Amino acid sequence: MTTWVLRVACDVPVAVSADGLFDYAPRSIALPDGECLDEHNRDAWLGRAVIVPFGRPNKRGVANTVVGWVFDTADTTDVPADKLKSVIGAVPSVPRADAAWLQLMRFMARYYQRGLGEVSLPALPKKLRVPANFVQDDEGVWQLQQGKRTWQQWRKRAALDADLPAPVEFHAPLQLNSEQQSVLDALLSTTQSATQNTNEPPAPQLLFGITGSGKTEVYLHYLAQILQHDECAQVLILVPEINLTPQFAQRLTERFGEQAVVSLHSGLNDGERLLAWWRAAYGHARVILGTRLSILAMIPNLRAIVVDEEHDPSYRQQDGIRYSARDVAIYRAHQLGIPIILGSATPSFETWQSAQSGRYGLHVLHQRASAGAQLPKVHLINTQQRHAHDGLSQPMIQAVDAALARGQMSLLFQNRRGYAPVVYCTHCGWIADCTACSAHMVYHKSSRQLHCHHCGAHHAVPKQCPSCGNSEIVPIGQGTQRLEETIQLRWPNARVMRLDADSTRLKGALERQLQQIAAGEVDIVIGTQILAKGHDWPNLTVVGVLDADSGLFAQDYRAPEKLFAQLQQVIGRAGRGQYAGEVLIQSRFVEHSIWQHLLAHRFSEFAAEELDVRRQLHLPPFGAHALLQVGADAYEQAHAFAQAARELALSLISEQPEFASIVVNAAVPMHMMRVKHSERAQVLVECTSRARLQAFLPLWQAQLIAQKSRLTWLIEVDPAEI
């Protein structure tokens, strides 16, 4: 019997296993290439995806199996010999992970306080995480057999047997203007200097350019240089949302050829995602375009990373493993010693502060790429003086009228989908609330149903008030569906299109709608933040922001930053072609300081003011946060655990003086107190030193695990909201 064991990462919460590693005995396993894994070749197991038994057998005595990663080996184990299970097989369709990728997973697990299995298994496509998709052939070799396709058929479909890596077709790029060329030269010079100095990895580079300044074209010229000088090089481009991938992917294929480019995002079906992942993981694809999950992909010859719209909150994973794809990308670039470009017209304050302090390089594009194109004029409409009827003030109506008369397009931004955010009884004031969440139900007129946008619950609108029996139940407020109805009544001859999560739910719907807009088949576009960034429509000259005040008084300290970025991105959609742009913002609080910066397109001044406030309050980026979140059937249970956790933290701080600067706040309800019937409490932990907080969290988490509570809890590092 072997004297050593494999340490396999399985996807379990930290409350089950702090590191997510489980011990298994090796066994002789035949691989498709004729090789063999056995107890005599210890190092060959590292980085292998394996099939292992996990948990108790079912009622028929059949073992439950899962896919895991071999992260390490050990000479000893605490598992008794009679209970030590053996590995069943190796997943043949997953290349062996290299040391750099394994180290990336270790970093994520350590930094975000998760198990290795929790961070590494989601990196695999769904089809490769299901042991039922694997079968043994007559020679005992495990093969992918999903549906009617064998591993060999899948491999042929993915073109993995073709020339590796895929050839890149360098088609004629667009001509850069002088400012773009200067920035490109500076980026290439910085990269060259870094490669010559092998002792120091290149610093991240911030490309700060106004909307429409041609940041994307600079990216493409830069990446083309890297791909030309290394025939095996792979590059990764991150975008924040799926809706940005069709337009971006088209530009990439036009520039580098269809065979060289793959897209990785959740909008693909399982088969499409599997094929794209394979082409990236086996080094075949040269240009990988993806959303946040693609930062976890195995890319063996990665030579550069671009994070477009790096400020966007969508880079933050809000469920499962909570991580920032932008931050992980920065670490991955540092780890590999490769360049990373962060691009934005409204950089996150963390990135901006790093650029201002000299930690990151800073490159600025001050002018729009198209000859003669200027930033649009922005007008603020005081709706206390000029009342908005059905959401539209008279100046807004006149501006849309004028655009229609010129044959140009208008965009009306309403960042609230559905028909109305609230439905209430006119007699007793009853409001339709979600029974599973502490949130109002949103009325969707198209389906004549009430929807919860947090848990997904939906049901018909009651015919009478459940409280008093009154039949007058009316919607109040305005969402995109109601705005669409208003627009169609006011401009019956106009071609109107609504873009939001509801209208783009079906596969391919978003691509079709964007193509119609680009082709000039739409006069008025209505939409949510899905329209706020990344789109270039030269015929769009009027942008209207209908409900700008919703983000002014939010409790989140990041609310001003998010609002400014969102509106600056929306403003930037106008006037990108030969026609001048005009933006109208409706507000009841026109005296608010944020509007003055926005009207003048003054991001630097706005950021300086906000950062000064954060510096005084030790808020990020001048401090670090971690948030303990607790869920239970009753709030009293959640609060009791959160309070006990706080006491453990305070005790730990008192015992170790190096943690004296850490502040542990009181246990309080979360902002959204109830979600999916789970009552939630939180404890916020603050520290001016990120390193000190990172040293504290594993010790605290170990104490929480030792409580063996059945409640749901997690520690979120760098929380998106507090």
C-alpha cells in the first residue's frame, strides 16, 4: 500500500473544510495518451482533474462521485487506513494545470477566505464537473461521453487536432490619431522596459480616456504587437457584461481572424462554453474575450491582459465565491510578469488613487477619436420647476422631437426595469411586498404579474387588496415598460425599442436588437444600464436621463462614485459621430455638487473631492473591509451568531496586540435584511492595513468554523456593499 496520499480540492464550503482539501489514496490509472498515473510517479498527479468518491453511498450502495483537483501530496494523513478512499479516475479532457494556475487558485482561496475547491471547480465548464459524463472504455481509460458525442468527436469539433496554436490574421487596423499613437508608443515602451528588467514585473497601466476617445483601438494595436512577436502568445480581454461581447467579438474577428478568437461567458450554452474553454486551455485560441469568470480559465501561454471598463461593478461576483475579477487579473498579471491595461473613462477610485500615487502607470486620451467629434453638451432640468408628465419634462420632449425631425436617434435612460416598482391599494395603503425578501414586488405589465427582482418569485396581481378587499390596486412609479408605453403614445410613428433584462432574455435577442440599432432601424431607444457603456452609435445625438436622483442619497459610501460613472458613461453615448450630441438630465436636487462636475465632464476634480472624504474616514482605498454575513430562519438566530462572532473577534484582538488597529463593528441587520426566506445579519470589520486584516481573517474564520453552527455564514472580503 502507498505511503503517501493525494490532497484533492472538492467544492465544499469552508464550514465543512477550511481549505477544501481531502485525502485520497492514489491508484494506477491509464490515460488516453498511453501514459499511466500510479503511486510511483508522485509529481505527475499534481494539477490533475480527478474523479473521486465523496460522501456516503446511496441506498443501493453506489458511491457518490465528484470532480476535484489534485493540489498537493502528503506523507501522512489523519484518515484511518480502513476509511481512506482511492481516486477513481483522471478526467481525460482536462489538461494538466500548471504551477502558475494552481498558485492563482491558492491566492484566491487565501485572499477571499474560501476553500480551494470553491475557487477552482467553478473554473471548469459545467460538462466537465459532472462525473456522469465520463465513462471507461474497454481498455479502462476514462473518456468524455456526453450525449452522443465521444471525447474524440468533441475534440474534432473544437479543432484541437488542427495546427496549434491557431494562426492569427493581421488585417489592416484603423489609423490612430496622434494622441492615440502617442499613448500606444508609451504603452509599448513601458512593456519593453519591463521585459528587459526581469527582476520587476510590469506595473499595471491605466488607460484613462474620455468616452469615444478610441481606447478599444489602442488595445487592439497593442495586442497585435504582442501576438506578432510571439507565435504562441495568448491574450485575455475582460469586459464587464455579456451584452458587450457581440460587438467586441466582431471587431476582434475582423482584426485577428475567426480561428484565433473565442468568447467565454455565461450567455453561451454548455456545449459552446466547453468548446471555447478547450481552445483556450489547450493553447489553441490566441485571443480570449470573456466576462469575469474567464479570469479563472486555464490559459497556458497568457502574455497580456486588458480589463475594459475596469470600474464596472459587474466585475464583482455577488454569489458563490465573492471575488473581483479585476483584482484577480491584476494579481495574475503580476504573478506571470506580464502587462495589464486597465481602461475606463471613469476609473474606480482604487485604480485612480494607485495611478495618482505612481503605483500604476497613467495614460490619458483627452479627445474623441472621430475627427470633429466633441463631448456632448449637458443640460440639467429642474423637475421642481418644470414638472415631468409621465416621466418626461417639456425640454426632454422638445429635444426628442428635434432629433426625430433631423432623422437622428434618441436614447432615454431609465435604470429600472418592469412597468412600476410599487403596486399599492388606494384605500388602505397596502403595498405588494415579496414574502421571501424584504423588497417590494415590481409590476410587469407584459405578463400582468408581480416579480421580485431579488429571488425571482412571481405571481399574478391580486384582483382585490388582501388587506381590506378594495378593488382599486394601482401601480406607482415608472419602469422601462411604462416608459415604453408612454413613448409609443406620444410618438406613434416613431420606431421604439426597449433594451433591458426582460427584452433580451431569449438567446440571440440582444444581438438582434443591437444590430437593428446599428443599422439605423430605431428612432428611440429605451433602456437600463445595459445601454450605458461600450456601444458606439454615430447617429445617436440625444440622451435623456429620467430618474437621476435615485443614487444621490443611497447609504452605500460608493453611491456617488457609482452614480457619476454610470451617468458619465450614458452621457458618452451621444455625439460620437459627425453630429453634435445633447444630454438632458432630470433632477429635483439640481444644487447637489455632483451635477456641477458631471456637467463639465470633470472626473479628476470629482474623484479628488470624494477621495479626500474617504481618506479622512479611512474608507477604501485608504482602508480595507471584510463583512461577515449570517443567514438563518429567524433574525434572532442570525443576530445571535453574528454577535457571538464579534465577541470572538474582539477576544482575538485583545490577545494579539498586532491586531489592535482592527475595528469590529456591532452586529446589525443587512441592508437587504431578508432574501429567499433567509433573515440576515452582518458584522463589518475595518482596518487601515490590508495585510494586517488578511492576517487576522484566517484566525477568526477558524474560530467560526469551530462553532459548528448549522447557520449559513461567510466572510466577504472587499465587500461590494456594506
